[in-house]
Amino acid sequence: MELQPLLQLSALASFVASIYYILDVCDTNQLLVLRRCYNDLTEMSDEHFQDNFGINHTEFDQIHKALKLPPLIKTDVQDSEDSCTALLMLLAYLRGRTICGLESQYRWSKSRISRVRAKIVELILQKWGHLLDVRMCGNTLLSKDNLQTYTEQIRSKCGVDLVWGFVDGTLRPVARPTRGQEAVYNGWKHFHALKYQIISTPDGLIFAQGPWDGSENDWSVWKKSGVAEWLQTASQQENNKQLFLFGDKGYHLDSNLIVPYKGNNITAEQTHFNVIMSKYRITVEWAIGSVGVLFPRLNNRQQQKFLLTPVASDYLVGIILRNALSCLKGNTTSQYFELDPPSLEMYFRETDLIPAVA
């Protein structure tokens, strides 16, 4: 074979390789060329889409609209991404995909994914973080009428009056931090964690406060949370009846909190009360568990790198997104109590009537 054709073939191969690199790999500035955006994924099957992002196409569109995000998500270093694609980045990340895996599959650079994800988490918490704090929802999600509805639904199921919801503490494991590990180490569970206080209602909505150090117990978190003070007025009905939350044995009897009877000398009637209430109190544990089922990353201790990534913000936003999905399709708790969550529009209703925190 003559030399000239070989040189021409070699030059052609080099040219094709160069074009492939430019179009299909990346440039030298850590920004991916022809990276995929939401519009590129609209043809993905619902099954595949849900496996990747935890929700289907229709649910994604509804939740994205309800969040009222700005059209473009701009980071501090001037990354600019449309809000649909940014939300996909966040969902895929919370589903447990590694940054490298996302870079490979969606042609998004690792640094860009991290920055955009952090920014959209920040925006969601700024706009909707109050939806997690019971003290901020007295005129909306936890109005006196809604509390009465919750009370009636619980009474219809278990025969116990004046209880509108259930409270529990949850430890979210984190990787062992390089400093300050004593504060977040829980000696009872023998792992490092952050502590949150969770309140769930019969329609399966989750309210959350935190984080606190993992070394804190449920009762100390309750006293620090300010919920008891808020309940003194918020849970008093027009007929002067006081409504209550129900907690497990990690709590103590309080003005607006009832707990199981304790001790070895309780009566048969008291034992029956404990058995009945434990059957329904478990719904708060279902609610807590549902967040990790939807977003497995939040259960992966090694991926929760405390002090390096905003693990607390990720968890709180995960709860907001889980509540949003519950508004669309219900949840185990709402089915158990036969009480539908509010509509997505009602959950994300903007109002100027948010009360001040006590």
C-alpha cells in the first residue's frame, strides 16, 4: 500500500477523533459540551425516569411548577441552568447517584452538578423551608380547623380523643467527621448522626426541625424546639379544649404532649391504652422511613459527609419534596387513616399570614 493513502486515512481518523472529543466529551474548562438538559430526557420512559429521579414525568412537571423556582438557576460563579434541569440534578443526586455517575450519564461536570445542586437546595429552603416548621403553619397547614379534622380522624380510628399528631426524634447517620465528632456521636446507637424532631399528621405530612447534635435525646430536643410554647395557644380550640401531640416513652408528660403510661404497676386499662396508641404512633416512623425510601442517599452514612456537604439542607429539602409527592399520590399514613393530604397547590400556597415564631 502506498504511503499517501495511509497518511490520508490517518489524518481522517485524527479529525474524526477530534470532533468526537469536542462534541461528546468535554472541554478543558470543566463545562460539558452538548450536556443533556430536561428537554433531552422527555422521551425517557416513565419507568426509567422514575428509577432515575424518584417520580414520573407528570409528577415532575407538577412539582416543578408548584415550587415556583426562577426560570434560570444561577450560581455564585455564574453557572446558569434552567430550573427543570437543575431540579433533575438534585433529584438524581438524592436518589443516590454519585457525582461521577451523573457526569458520565448526563454529561454534566462534577463541579457544575455540585454548585447547581447546592444552589437549588438553597432556593427551595429559602422559599419553602417554613413549611417544615409547625410554628410557622398555624394559619395554613395547621390551622385550628385542620387540627380539629386531624383529631376527629385519629379518634375515629383508635378511640382516643384530642390527639392531632405524633412526634418523634430521628437520628440521621453521617460519616465520621474530622473534627467535633464527640458532639454528633450517639452513644446509645453507637454511630455519628444529626438529630431532627419530626411531627407527622394523619394525612401523612411531615414537619421537621433541626438539626441538633446527635448526642441529644428526644426530650432535650423537644424542650429546645419551642413547639411546646407554640402549642399552648395554637392547639387550643374555640370550646377551650386543648389538643395534644403523642410521643413515645422518650418524652415526658407535658402541657400539650401525652405519652404512654410508664412503670411496672400500670393497670390493664392503661396497658390497653399503650397498646392502642403504639399501633398508631408507628405512623410517624413510617413517615420518617418514607423519606429515605424515596431518596436513598439520605440513608447512606458514607455519602452524608458532615462538614463537607450540606447534609442537613439536603435532608430538609428531601422532606419537602416527599411531602409534595404525597400531595399528588398519598402515602402509607394517609391510607391508614383514610385522610387525603392537601392538594399540591394548597401545600405550596404563598401567604402573608405566616405567624411569628414564639
